[in-house]
Amino acid sequence: MLPSTMTSTFAATLGLFSLTLIYICYKAANDVRLIVSPQGCRMSWMSPSYLLQHEFNTSWTPLARRYSLWLYREVGWDPSQVMGVPVLFIPGNAGSSHQVRSIASSAARQYFSSPFIISSDFTGRAIQSLDFFAVEFNEDLSAFHGPTIESQIKYSAAAIPYILSHYPPNTRIIVMGHSMGGIVGTALLPSDDISALITMSTPHTLPPARFDASVDEIYRRNAESLMNDPTPVVSICGGATDMMIPSESCILPDPGDGNSGSAIYRRTVFTSALEGAWTGVGHREMVWCHQVRWRVARAALELGGANSDIDMAVILDTWLSRNGRLLPPAAGVDMSDAATYEALPEGLNLVLRKPTGSRTYLLPVPRALETNATFVLFVSRGSIPPISPQHSTKLQALPYFCVRRATSPTRQSSEPVSCVPLEPSTLKLLPSPILGKPFPVPDEGSDESEGVVLFEATVPHTPSGVEDAWIGIHVNAADEDGWVFGGFDETRTFQSDIGLFDIIAGGAKLSLQPTEQNFVRRHITFPKLLSNALVVYTLTPKSVRPITSCAHSLSLLPPLLMHRSHPAETHYYRLEHETSVALHTHASAPYIPISRLSLTYSSELWIYSIGTDCEDVNEFIMAVDWWTSIGRIATRYPTTLISWGVGVVALLMFRAWRESREGSMPNVSQSLVAFICGFLPKLLAASFVIALLPLGPEYYLGTRGEPFLGLLAPVLLVVATGLVYVSWWLILLLMRYDDLGMPRSTIVSLVFISFLVFLVVPWQIAFMGCWSIHLHTCASSAHQKPYPGIVPSVQSTPIEPRERFDGCEVDMQGIEPKEIEPSEQQDVRQAQNLATITDTLDATQAYHENTHLLLLMTWLLPLSMPVLAVWVRTLMTAGYTAPFNGDHNVFKVAPFLVLVEFTSHRKSALLSHRNGGSYIHWGYLIVACVSFLLGSREAYRVFDVVSLCIGCASIVKFSPIRFARHIAT
């Protein structure tokens, strides 16, 4: 056994270590958005005005006293009256109705080319302008409080029929939601009045604050709607740049998980994959980032002209989530109108720089071409209809499959060339990073005129009786900047066996075959590489011919890396010699439901390059980015740390209550030192073993038994234990300076407080009051000195033998006092001494018990205090008379009210073994199990179990039949 001084020093060192690690995690988390996914957004500008909808009053909903509805109008562009398609914008946690201004302004300025003049893009089409309504929730903290979300749902549901009352019958509304506003919007489904739902930075599958059971109930209802309701839904996610929610929770559940072959439209798109954006976007920036807001506004404008769910699906895929599933039909031209034809020699790629005029180029299909070969076409700054940059040049390329049938012996002239449109397998816009500038450019991002259109198509099988086959490229240009490249590609997929443990063992090197052509399209897969939101990899490219500057390179497209680990998530990087990029994903993550699309081991890389005379990447070095991985872990486990802290305290109390069976309970410091130096090493080993079990994502660490991530369990346990030790330091400091003169509680006050909780205040406020009173009780007991010096035990007090006392009462009346013999005086003094020692032991026992309970209540504060912030915020914004729905369950706080009442009046222990609780300590073991296994995902269960444990102990203590004594015997 180590000396007490050494063990105390070790425990203090553990506390300091935990604080240091918390600070490191904080710094690493702040660096994630700068290193992993830097933001390139251009600020948006507008001329806003807001019209309050006075007619939407209490005749529509009683919540009109608390909330309000506004109509946005762009000054000088929008008329005052409504005239188009209605849109309802719902802000999120602490959000404002004014956040609608960026998207609404963009919609107005896209629809009108100048004030009240409709743009040529919409002239002659059955598309109207948009009328943006926005609900004002007074910046409610809805993420922490289910009843607040329910109030917002009711108000938004009432706002929809009011808005539609201003439009012709059968008009439908588009709903947009930011952050928790997306949860409110999803809760409005199913509804025949809603045509589509667009959410931005919305945590659909995991609540950001998991302290309220009613929030989980809302999420459960939303999950059913998302799986079954046919309303088209799109979720836009900001990726690693969003530091307020984990972006893996932004991914919509796939309807195919529960309904095979489902045609329900659900799309998730990360802004790093959003065409024209190609950047991570922060949580608050999502509503004003220009590269995002104009596409959202354009999609909403186009939705106004849709006649069916299929039309809306095509529109949403076109403007927000083009992933190859709903490509528009390929456009074509009459080949007979082409002025000239030019057939290229076999094996030669089409390369046009600043093309002019109209011309068709025929690329012969090689006869030795392999089956399923791909034809690839790139167009820079131009279009391959219907895909193009927003502000593209007049350069246009149209791909065809052309054949000429064999000449008949009876015919003297050759057969004409016949062409049909070539159907794409991939048609999307790629970024074109500018050499010498970072990508994306900070505070600027990509311009609407930038981008390279990528067209990929499987080369059709040449039919029988065909003499020649070509891929035809019809090019229209007007001598503007841009280029065209086309060629056949027989790239095979390169499968790498690199795994995470290979990388940890010393880094992994991936060598690529040198390119022999001036065009490269490489595909690399990593079926054994862990793809988890907690792990970030660095990929360092190396080139065969590195040069110091590529500014004067003649390459059309310098090496561009596309990383894809999920159908919704794609990241682009510009590859430069020995310049590392951060590979990360949100495909799988802790506490996220399992989906068939979220593969734990799956990742792929595509490398595109054309004319790489500058740099030709032929090797990659892969390593784990430990700094940013720590930052990612830190943002996923704060709730876990709180729950595990409660679990550590519960284990302390379990051990302390067991020791009380021997007659004395250790103080908190002794319990902590004994736990850290005795039980903690065993618990660390057990925590790692449990982490290796294939538990579901809602349990424990949520890592489903991944071996590498199992190491997080001992680390989190050490940090939680150290923080418990630090919290005890703070409690001692508070008790030292606690001089509050608090009145004693009474039964009347208990009834009064319960009445207030039942009608007015939330029970969390009452718990805060319980904690404050109990802190004062412990501080008052600590300041008292009932016995000078070291408190002796009953066993250490010598008692001389004396005659047995038969227990009979003696009537002293009428008995004359007599002189007390010396031996009798000694007996009296010993009896008084024994009574003093017994009282001191009882007081000491009660103090140790109370301080253990105070430590437990302190760790329950983070689970209940968020609602206090919600309540205060509601009083400040909605007025002191505004009703605060929910959280009036007095039974949740009643055990603590009884506990405070008892400890403030009596100096004896309440819950110890000697006072009738021989089996009560097993309740703390149950609390620990719930905290470790369930508390990370459902933290509200931890408080419920603790309350139940304290309640059962109180019932046992005050039971008339002393049930606990019967158990003990």
C-alpha cells in the first residue's frame, strides 16, 4: 500500500492531467475547421424589410402572444403584397426570423433582372416569384428543451393555413428550416399543404443536447415521417466546418433501410460536394454563404413551377444534389446542321484551347477497346447541357454516339453518319482550383463562372453491320476563355490493402503506376481503411517531376483529388508536391443509427488531371492526423464525459456505503484516493474490454466494437475521474466561503415548493435550489467543531467494567439525594464521554454522507441546468407571464426535496447501512451502469435513475415498518 501522501499526490496529478487534456482538446477542436475543412464563403448583401403579420393573432393560435410571423420584402425589388409562391422559413436554436434575408434577397434578385423586370431565365415559364414568410421565436434555446420545440411546431403548423389563406385554393408551401428549425419543419410532416422541405445544418438523427426525453420523442416521430412520408426532403450539411453540430447527424436516414425499393425522395448533400460551393460551411454561415444561398433560392424558384413529386425530385437533384440518380435527359442537335466534320486519327484525344465557331469532331472508337470502357469529356467555363457554371461562357459541347453502316454492294455512295445523344453515367461540375491560390479561397470561395463540367459515359457496344463508330463532340464557341478535352479511358480500379493499423505502425506508402498519356483518371479504393468521423488522415502526394512553381504550366487541369466515403459526401483537393491534405468523413460516427450507406470500412479516391506537364503524382504517404483527430473526438464526447463523471461518483458512493457497514464512512477525499489508487486500474481494463464488444451505436462509446476506437474508453474514464477530483476541490472552495444565511426548510415549504413546480417553475429550478441548500448544509457542518482534535471511534474508547443495568426505570421523586461515591462519578463521566463520542460519530457519519451526496448532485447539475437557461431566456424574451410548458413533474425532484429537508434538520445519516439501508448501496451500482452504458446517448436517463435511487432510499428510511430492517435480518 502506498503512503497516504503519495496517493494524494497521485490523485491531484490526475486532476491536473485531466484539466490539461481538456485544454488540449479545446485547442484542437478550434483548429479542426481551419485545418480539415477551411471555409471559402462570400458574404451576401441585401436590402431587407420585414412586414409584421398582425392578422395572425390569438384567433389562429394562443402562441401568438409569444411568437410572431413576418413577411420579407426586398426593398425596391419586391412589391408589398404577396404575389408568388409562399415559402416558410423556420430559424433554429437561438435563431432569428431575420436570417431569412440572405436567401430571400437572392431569390428576388434572381427572379428579377432589375426592379420588377422578370429575368430572361424565367420569362415565358410558369414560374412565379417567392414570398418568404419567417416565424420569430424570440431566439428560444430550442435545442435543449422538448416542450419549447413542441410550442414552435404548434405555432408553425398554425402559420401555414394562415399564409395559404392569402393564396388561391390548392396552393402549396415550401418549408425551409435552419438548424433545429429543420426539426420543426420535419415535425410538420405529413401535410398536404407542404410541397417540399429544405433543411440546412439540421441534426436529423442525433439531438445536439441529449438531456430531455421529450426531444428524443420528437426525433422518434420525425424518423417515422422521414421513412414514410412522400414529401421531398433535402438536407444540406456544412461538414467539418460546422462546429455546433456533428455533421454526421445531418445525414437523412435512408428510406431504403426499412423499405426496399422505396421511391421516397430523400437527399443529403454536403456543401463540399455542392456544385459551385466546394467548401465547408459553418453552422451560422449556412444561411448567408453566397455559394449556398443562391442555389437554395434557385431551387425554391424552380420548385414553384413543378407539377409533380417527380418534377420536384429532378429540380432538387439539378440544383442541390446531383448524384447521378435523377439525371435530366441528354439534349441533342440535328447533326445535319453541322457545318463541318473532322475525324481525328484513332488514339488521339480531343484537345481544344479557346475554340471558335461551330464544329463536330469524331473520335474513332478503338476496335481493341475493352468492354465497359469509358468516354470522358471535360469542358471548362462552358456547358454540357444542362450542366454549366452559373455564369458560363457560350462554349458548349454535345456528345454523341455516331455510326456509319457498311456500304451495300448495290449502292455506289457511302452511308451517311448517324448520331444519337450519348447517355451519361456521370454529369457534374468539378472545381478548377487556381494555381498559386489556396483552395477554397478564404472569405471568397469559388466564383460562379468557375468550374469544369465532367461528362462520363460507358462506350456503347458497336452494333453488327456497322463499318465505323465514333464518339462525336459537337462544339459551339465564340472565341472565349475555356477549353475542351475528350478521350477514351480504360482506367482500372486500384484496390489498396492499407488499413488503420498499417498507418499507425509507421505510415503507409501508396505507389501509383506512372502515366503514359497526357490524360489521367485514376480510381483508388480502400476497403480495409477505417472511415469514421473520429479519425482524420493526412495524405501527402509526391511527384515524379516536382517543380517549384506551376504558374506557367500548360496543363489544362492540374491534379485534382476527389475523396468520397459516402454518397452524400465528397471533398475536393488540389494536389501539390509534398503538400498534405486532410482526408475525413462523416460516413460512420458515434451514436448515429446504422445505415446501409454508412460503411465503416469504405473509402475511395479519384484523381483527375489533364496535360500534367507540371506535376504528375505517383506516390502518396498516408498518416493519422492526431491533432485534428483529437479535436474531432472532443466535439463528440462532452455528454459522454458528463455521464461518465456521474458514473464515477456513483462508484465512489457504492464503495463508501459498503465501508459504512463496518461502522464508519470515509470522507470524499479518502474515497477518491482509494478509488483512484485501488479500483481505477481494474476499471480501466474493464472499460477497454467492454469497448471491444459489438454493442449497438446507442450504447457506451457508440463505436460498435471497433478495436482502435476502443482505446477511447480508458482515456475518457481517466479524464472523467480527474474531473470528479477537480470538482471536489471546487466544492471545498465553495463550502469554505459559503456564508449564506438560509432559513431551515419545513414541511410547509416543501409543499409550497412542490406546488410551484407543479404550476409555475420547472423542476430543474427546484433541483438547483436543493443543491444550493445542501451545499450550505454541508458547509455549516464543516465549520462546526463538535469534538476537539482527532475524533475517536467507539472501539478506541476504553470502558471499565461495571454492573449490568437491568433497564428498569427508577422513580426519583421522594428519594432524598445522597452523596455520589467516587466510583459512581467515574461511571457518569464515562457515560457522558460515550454519549459525546456517539453524537460526534453520528455527526461525522452524516457529514461524510452529505458531502458524497453533494458531489453526486453537483455532477447532476449539467444534466438539468440547460433548462434553467431556457426558462430564463423565455422570461426575458416572451415576458414574465409567458407560460413555460412541460417540466412540471414534481416527482423528479421530490426525492431531493426530502433529502434536503432531512439533512438540514438532523445530524444523523440518512442513507447509511447503520440507518436501515443495508442494500441501498446497490442502487448506486445501478446508477453507474446506466451512466456508462446509456448515459452517453440518453443522458436524461441518468438523472431519472439517480432520482429513483434517492427516492427508494428515502422510502426505506421513513417507512413505518422499517422494511430495510427486515431485509437485513
